[in-house]
Amino acid sequence: MPTQPEAPRDPDVLDVEPSQAEIERWAALERERREAWLRGPSEAQKAAWAERERMRRSAEMGRVSLRLPTPSGDTLRLAQYAVREAQLAAEGALSLLFRLSVRDVVDQLVQAGREWEDEYTNRPVRRRRIALEAEVPEPSSRTAEAAKSSAGRSTGVSSPAN
């Protein structure tokens, strides 16, 4: 293959084409990769594949066989503690359900709501007594006369007492 003479290179221009050495290095790596593929998997790769395939097939049949690491003594103690706490919580919930009536539950919920309001709201309770119609006091005669005289002055009409 005839090669063309190279033109003088400008140092500011980047050469994006790979060199002949880079091409030969890549070709050698690719040849090695293809030869390894033709040889097939190694014994370790075969064993790993067989294990994965065994797990996949057993999962398809409904048998799941997980191989978990053996837990330490501390891990076992914590697991037993958590299981015991969960069991006690479930038993306590059932005990409460069997002992309480609906009325007791509603009463406890209302009481808890009142306690929550007392604890978490800062607004003072505003209670204002609203008088019934029978309790409304009649205006005194003195107050009525004062109201009439002030009304007469504002309209310009004089009252007969003046």
C-alpha cells in the first residue's frame, strides 16, 4: 500500500486519527479477546453460571433456596429481641380489643383529642355568655329619656319638656 508523504504538522492542530502503533495494539487485544471467547468460559465462570441457573430454576418451580450468611451471636440476640417485642405488641393490641367496648374507645379518643388541644393549641378558650330573650333587662326610664333627648337634638325637633 503506497503511503502518501506527510505534510508538515501544525502544533496547534490536534491529530484525531489513531497512530499505526495504537491500531496494532487494539488489533492484538481484539485478537486475544476473540481467542478467549473461542476457548469458552473458565471453570470458575462455569461454576458461577451453574449456581445462578440452579437458583433460577428452583425459583421457577416455587422452591426458593437462599443461602444466607451465618449470623453472629449478637445478631441472633437482636433478632430474638425484635421478634419478642413484636409478639408482645400484637398480644397487647388483641388484649385491648377484647377488653374495651366501643363506648370506652370513643371516650378515650375524645379525651385524647381534648388533651392534644390543651397541649398544642395556644388559643385561650373564649366563652361568652349569651343572654336569652327572657333575661334581657328592660332599659330604665332614665336611659330611655336620655336617648329621646339626644335624638331630638340631632334632628332639630324640640321635645315638649323643653
